[in-house]
Amino acid sequence: MAALLVRRRRGVAALVTAFLRNTWRGLTSMRTALTLLFLLALAAMPGALLPQRSLNSAKVDDYVRERGWWGELLQKLGFFEVYATPWFAAIYLLLFTSLVGCLLPRTVEYFKQMRAKPVLTPRNLSRMPHHAQAELGITPDEAVARAKKAMRGWRMETGEGTVSAERGFLRETGNLVFHFALLGLLVSFALGKMYNYEGQVIVQANGGQFCNGGIFNYDQFRPGLRVDGTELTPFCVEIGKFSAEYLDNGQPVGYQADIRYQAGEDLETNTWRPYNLQVNHPLRTSGDRLYLLGHGYTPTFTVTFPDGQKRTQGIQWLPTDQLTLASEGATKFDPPGITDSEQRRKNQIAVTGLLAPTPLLHGNILNSKFPALNDPMVAVDVYRGDLGVDDGRGQSIFSIDQKLVEQGRLQKVARKNLALGEELTLDDGTKVRFDSVSDWVSLQVSHDPTQGYVLAFAVLIILGLGVSLTVKRRRVWVRATPLEDGRTLVEVGGLARTDQAGYGEEFTRLARAVLIGEKS
């Protein structure tokens, strides 16, 4: 009975071992690696074709809402967060494992072949795909010497009246370089996701500054898995003049901002360096890249309270139409001189509405017809009451809390279209004046410590693939056999180990050099 149990256990262990061995062989086969590479490319397509939540959450919500059940299904499957889904990570890890399993034995075999000598001359060269022979009035040694001269630069092994030569070993080298570079690219991408970070921030033009000192300086910040935001690369920028160029239909031709920046030792010496920042021409400094993404407008309002005190404030408004830059926002004011918190909350002011850079009026309805500033106007709704800024909860700088309006804690007290310099008066004598409009720019800071490695591996992939596709493995053998009449039978045989295209001409030249003595 005990012996039977032992045999059963050994049988089960043998089955498990065979299953694992066959699974590993299948996973590490080149066919599987190519299939996984295709699946990885296929899995990455939704990330390029569909909006991603990490880049624009609002756009994803709009997409889901517009597509109904189809959008909900895509969201459940993770198509709006492709690179964070378990199925994408599974394909990535399987491809990585498959490549490692493929490359290790091939690398060992490659080094064995590098040290191996060319294959000995076959007995019957006439069976080779390429063959030529002639009876020559030279000795076998002279024939061997002629063959060695003709195949200078080939890997050769000579014997008694024979020469074995091969060429094109770089093909396998290029193949390995391609696959190792692909493996390095995968590793670089993985490390980049761990140690990179990316953030967006809005900075006012004509003097606004931004310093990369911490995540709280950003409006949006996406850290890598190993980034906690405490060790960001320090640098500062100051935005000077901003200019934009548009076509007649309002389409932007280009944006540019004259900036000053300081990084590294410049921070200690307070040295500022100029730079002309443009779209797709980022500032590269200290391992970070600073991009100019876009721009918008900041209306400035002055509120004169009944006691004569004034408060002037400008806060960026958000473009709702990217073609005309019609923008919406909310500029909020606290009443001065009121120490009682309850009274202050009851008399806070919010100026909300629409900014039209180039106004287009349909009766009293204001819109914008062009993105440049040409006699800008605002259509404002003025609210008074509790703005909810003192309750400890965060709120958007671009809008007021509609729940407070519904609860009656915040009431609309005026509505009017205002041109530059115009003002309106509230029921309590408070005046709101539209003073000016200035530019703001949207900046993105991207940090990826592996981008240099990604570029290097990408170049190696192209070079390795080019070598593996253009170089051909081929072999040539020469045998010189002495005849009874004192002449020598010289045979030349050739074999291309891969695609034979073009090898026939090369073999013909070599054969003529050996048999006739012409230069190859």
C-alpha cells in the first residue's frame, strides 16, 4: 500500500513537472513573444484613441455620458485608465517574462557559436545549392592560398586542401540587440512610471512666477508610484510677455511666452536666464521639461463697498470654447472691516459670468466671435451672501457652490453686460467695475529620469532590426583535390543559411576569384 502511494505521488509530481515545463517552453517561445508584443500594441490603442482619466477626467465623464451604456461598459473594462488596468499589466509582465526566457538560452547559444569554428567541408560539395568546379594547373596549396585571399575578412578554418568560411554572424548579433533593446525599453518604461511625475499649473503673464518646490504649487499633480512629492527638482520660472497668433477663423497658429528661469546653481546666485517658451518647444532644465500648453484670460474687477473701501482682484477664468476663448469663472471678494465671522459670511461678493475676448451681442446675450482681445466684455451675475470659503472644504476657483444658491445662503443681486471701465451698482450701494483683462498661461512640468534610456533603447531597436534584416548568414567551402595528371580539381560550394536573395552574385564572384584568379 505504501509503495502504491509513493508511485502515485511520483506520478502526480511528474505530471505537474511536465505541465510546468511545457508551459514555460510555450511562454518563452518566439511565437508567444511576438503574439504578446502584438497584444501589447493592441491593448495600448485605447489609450491613444480614447480620453484617459489621468489626463482629462472631465472629458472622460462627458464621453461616458454621451455614449450611454457603451460608455459605461468601456469604463468598467478600464478603457479610460488603460495603463493602470490589471489586464494591461498582465500582458506587460508576460511579455517581459517571455523575452527573458527567450533571450537567456539564445544568448548562451550565441556565445557558443562565436567561439565555435566554421563547419568542416562537406564530403560532397556538388549537393550544395551553389556549386562550381574546375580543373586547374596549380597545386592544392596554391588553390587554398587563392581561396584564403578571396575570402579575406571571413571566419575561416583551413585543413588539408580545404577551406571552410562563413560570414554574416552579425545577423544574430543584430537580432539579439533588437530583443535586448526591447527588453530594456520595457524596463525603462516601468521604471519611468515609478519615478516620474507630471503637473499642470496656471501662471499669470507679465510677472507671474512658479517654483517647483512641492506638489501644493500645482493645480494638478500626478506622481509616479515611488514619488511622494517631497524631492522635486527645484527650479523657478517667471512669465513675461505672452503673445498669440491666430488665423482669420480663430484657429491658433502659435503661442509663445518670454520667460526667465533659474535652476541648479542659479538658484543660489539668484541668476535668471531668458528663454522663449513655445508650444512643442519645451524648456529642458534640471532633468525636467517645462511645456506651454495653452492660455486664457484673467478679468480684473474692483469692488467699492458702501463705506468707500475698495478691493481689486483678478483670478483666471476657464475657457469654455477653445475656438473663441469665451471663458467662465468666479471672482470672489471678502468685505473689508468686518470682524464678525457671521456678518462677513453674509456679505461676501462673487462676480461670475462670461468673458468675451471679442464680443458678439445678440440683443443682451453676449458671446465671443474671436479668441484675441478686441474690446472685451463680460456678462456678469453678482452674488452676495455666504460663499462657503470658510467652512474648511475645498471648492473650485472657477465657480460658486450652487447648493448655497439653492439653500438661499447665496443670492443673485445683479446682472449686466460690462465693457472695459464700466461698472454696476448693487442695491446697497456697492459698486463693481470691470477694470482690465490680462493673459494667463497653462504650464506642464514633466519629469522622467528614464527618457534618455528610452531614446537609447529605441535607437538600438532600429539598428538591431536593420542589421538583422539586411545581413545574411552564408557559408563557402573550397576543396582542392590533386589529380593523376598533375592538375588539381578545385570545388567551391556555397550555402545561405537564411534568405538567399543576392547571395548568388556574391558566390559567383567568389567562385571566379578561386577558380580563375579574378578579384572578388
